[in-house]
Amino acid sequence: MALAYIVEDDAGIQEIETIALKNSNHEVQAFDRASTFYAGLEETLPDLILLDIMLPDEDGYSIVRNLRSNPRTGRIPVIMITAKTTELDMVKGLDYGADDYIRKPFSVMELISRVRALLRRSSKEEEPGRLVVGQIVLDNERYSVTASEQSIELTLKEFELLRYLMLNEGIVLTREAIMRSVWDIDFEGETRTVDVHIKTLRQKLGECGKQIRTIRGVGYSINPEIGDE
């Protein structure tokens, strides 16, 4: 049983999320503003946070950035629940450290599937080892990544996405396969999630991001040499 914090000022949506999670045997604490949410974190750290972007006292982007900058809360999985659906909005949330996002309006089935998937992935013990592809080095034991010997800060999903690509070096992976392996879900039409995460991952890797190749109409592949995206 996981403890989930819901940060949502819309009472109706908060109630839907709360009931859905409780019916899935999770403990839930709900907050309608950032100030009470921060107070809750001082008492107990949750296993997962569902975070709205539009809140009365602080926006979700700022909140997730604050979470990631604090060693005490930096590893808590965060799903952003948002009515903002442009690529720029999604990239912004992922850049600040969100692990996943769900667009409003959403289905309860999708919500629970994504929560289960993220909890499963975040609690799963990674195999020890060190992966090297070109100038990118991923250390499973230290949960660290370097690109051209520079330390790179990644979210949980970005780390898992990069790890999956590196484990399959040189192999073209479809968006659907990446969704199933990294997100543990398979929603038709949701493969844009992969594209957004690939974009932010490339940006964080800098020049080494060009090791991740786009195979048009198919998916992605990672290779030792830097090439065209």
C-alpha cells in the first residue's frame, strides 16, 4: 500500500482522484494549495505525488522544481495532472522534474494504470552494473549519468528511458515498445509521451543527445557515434 499526496484545488477532480486511489488500496492525503502540501511533507513523505499545475498560491512547475532541488524529496515520483496540453507545457513540466503527466480530462483507468506503473518502476530494484554507449555512461548502482564526463541530472522516467535505449544499443525501438517497457502501459495514441521525453533527454545530454537517432515512422535508437537527430 502506497501513500499518495494529491495537490489539486478543483474539489471535483480531487474527489475523483482520491476515490480512485483509495479503491486501489492506496492511502491518500489531499491538499488544495502548495502551503498545506509543504506542511504535509514536513510530517510524512509520500510514495507518489499527483500534482496539478494551476494552484492558487504557487504553480505546479515551481513546486516540482522545489521538490527536485531538495535531497529529502528529490526522488519522490511526480505525475503532473494538467489541462495544458501543448508540447511546450509538457516539456516544461518534464524539464523541471516531473516523471509523467496526464491530460485533463482523464479516465480513472488511465490514472490508476499510470500510478501503478510509476510506483512499480520506482520501487523496482535496478540490476547492478554500468552501461556505456559512446560518451554516455549510466551507473545503475549510483543512479547517475554522465555525458562527455559531465554529470547529468535526470528524472526517474528519463533515467529509465535512457537505460532501456542503452540496454538495446543499436536496435531500433518502436514508440509502442518503449511505452510498454518504460511506462508499463499501452495506451493507443499516447506515444507522443515518448517523443516529449526523448526531446528533454536529448537536451539534457547536450551534444551527446545526438547519439539518440530518430528513425522516422518507427521510433528511436541509440548509437556510440554522434549523428543527426
